[in-house]
Amino acid sequence: MQVAGTILSLLFIVVVAFLLYKKYNAQAVLLFSGLVMMAFALIMGFKLPGLKDPTNIKFFDLFELIKESLSSKGADVGLMIMTIGGYVAYMKKIGVILSGCGVRDGSEIHEAVLALLAIDRYGAKAVCLAPDMELNEVNHLLMEETGAKRNVLVEAARIARGEISDVKDVSASELDAIVLPGGFGAAKNLCNFASQGAQGSVQPDVLRLVREMAAAKKPICAICIAPTVLALALGQDLSPQLTIGTDQGTAQAIAATGSRHVECAVNDCVIDRDHRIVSTPAYMLAGRISEAADGIEKAIKATLDLIR
């Protein structure tokens, strides 16, 4: 019976930790789990702590125990709830909007993984998102379109290890910031800047979320060519500062949207503090993955620092 009790206790700890990690109400989770554990203790025949005024009826003794515990140990319980709840609250949710899987027709894999790694290392939780739409497949060995179609959400799930949501199902109220990795998919799938330039438009679900985040003054980070998405979405209304590095043609097209392009080194980032927008060149300039990593890590840290 003792072994069964130990296993049950460990199971409850795992379940409680999972619920708190998923940001369920800390007080409700702890209270409910405590009630269930005490109920199981009664059912399995374990003795409850001594009561000052026992009723000698197990069911009622359970509630008497709760009353006495709350009156004598309320401060300890409150402190525990504050500690656990505070830690859970500290785990900021960062939406990562992917555009597929592969530099020529989706998200640049190095940039996406480096962003996910930096988010995790800085103590936040990445929430992978992608639009449910078709893309034109590119053979990454020949770097040529095949004529076949793939699904952006399905392809992006490869990077996210299957843990991904349709961007249309997520609102700004559920996130603390968003990050858009680069790759041609950002300019071809999340928007059509690759073909239409400054006259292009943004995929409707992505446009909604980006504008919601901007209206809520929540940080937005764009990597590599992804600032073009922000330029098309926010250029006319906000005229944000953005960077794709030093490429003059792309910089001029960004400026034509009403945005302001700022040249930036590969290992640095541009921070528009007024609009809480961060951007970094990554593979628009990087010759090695380590160069892209330096700028991306700096950009992610700056993004998290902008969270209120």
C-alpha cells in the first residue's frame, strides 16, 4: 500500500506540474489536487494528520482537516501558491510564426531553430504557429520549383516537432510576443513581398495577429527577410524602424511601404522602442551559422526585455 501511495503521489506531482506549466490557475490546481490527494488517502486507508475536533466520520473529517489546515497554515499555503504561481507567470509565451520548412519555400531552418533555442534559454516558452495554406514546393538539392504543392502548416510542424497551431486560432491576448524567422517562405507564404514588393499584401491570418500585437504594444521580432512582412502590415500606419542588413534593393522596397530601413551588422539588431519591434539581418548577411546565431540571440533577448 505504501508503494502505491508513493506512485500516486508522484503521479499527482507530474499532473500538477503539467497544469501549472500550461498556465492553468495555480490556486485552483493546488486546491483541487490537494483535495483529491486527501480523498485518495482516505480511500486507501492512510491516516490523516491528527485533528483537534474529529467527527469520527471520514468524509466529514476530510473537510475538518481542510478547515484546520487553512486556519493554521494559511500563510505557508499562500506562500507556496505565490512562489509556484509567480514562476509560472514568469514563463512568457512567445509565438513563433513559421512559414514552412526549408529556406527556399518556407522558414530558414537554422534561423527558426536558433530562435527557438534562444527563447528557451532565456526562460520563455515558444508557441509555434503557421498558416494553413499551400506553398509551391522547391527541390532544395537543385534549388528549383518542382511544380508540386505542400501545406505550410504541415511542413512547419517538422520544425515544431508536431507541437504547432494554426495561426488563425491564436490571438494576441494569448501571447506575450511574437517572432518571425526568415526564409523565402516569409516573403512568399506569410506575404507576397517576393513577387509584389512594396505593393504586396500579408496573408490574412498573419496580418490580423501582427496588427493585434502591435495594437496591444506587445513586442514583435522579425529575422532575415521577415521584416518585409512587418513593413507590409504596419508600414503605412506605424512607419516602424526595420532592418534586413545592407541590401539596398530590399531596403528601398521596405522604405516604399512607409517603413524606415536602418542598416545593421549581422551580429546586431535594430530596436524600435516606440513600437516594440526588433529585427536582425541573420542570413541576409551571415556567411556562417555562428554569425546568424549572434544576431538572433541578441534580437530574442531584446524582444523579451521589451515585454511589460
